[in-house]
Amino acid sequence: MAKKLETVKLVASMEKAARKTKKPLWGTLAEIIEHPSRHQIAVNLTKLNKIAAASKGKILVVPGKILSTGEFTEKATIVAVAASAVAKQKMKGKAEFTTLAEFAKKFDKVDASKVIIVG
């Protein structure tokens, strides 16, 4: 089965960022996203909240989808391929949410030491 065009473009932009910046972060993310859809990552808000509490000031990157199970109470910057509508609503006002496609556009400004890949 063919991959979605958006996914192909996202992986290509991350591979380009990996070559340009020589930061393994982008190559790792591209590799994870390239996996078949049955192996895609899904993270609940409960798990995300625990990680956010333990890692203040870090950017949490979910190379998959954020699901709405649980509550989110921490201040954090969260980047994901997608998030359910209910999860976005629960994070509203507490977390700064960005899609991975938007995050990849500013690859040269990202400090890889402040990024945690959640999965």
C-alpha cells in the first residue's frame, strides 16, 4: 500500500534537515515516521503528562498521534504528527502544540539537546 503524500513529504524534509544540519535527531524522526502504519506510535495524555513533569523546559516530540486518554496539567511544548481533537482541547492553555511538519520547517533553529522523543 502506498504512503500518504504528506508523510512522504515530511520524511523527505526531515532527511534533508538531517543532511543539512548533521544532527541525528532529524534522521531518527524520519526513520520512525517511515514505519508501516500498523507500527505507528500513539501516546496518551497521561504518559505525556508524566514525561512533561519530569523534563521541564524540554520539547516533547511524538512521532505519531496523541490520544485523549487522561489529563494534561503541565506547561510544555509538544510536537506531534497529529493529535485527536479531544486531546488538543485538553492541552489547550497548558501546552504549546505544533505539528511535526511545522516544526520541521524551522529545523535549523532547533537545539537537539532540548528535544525528547516520546514513544
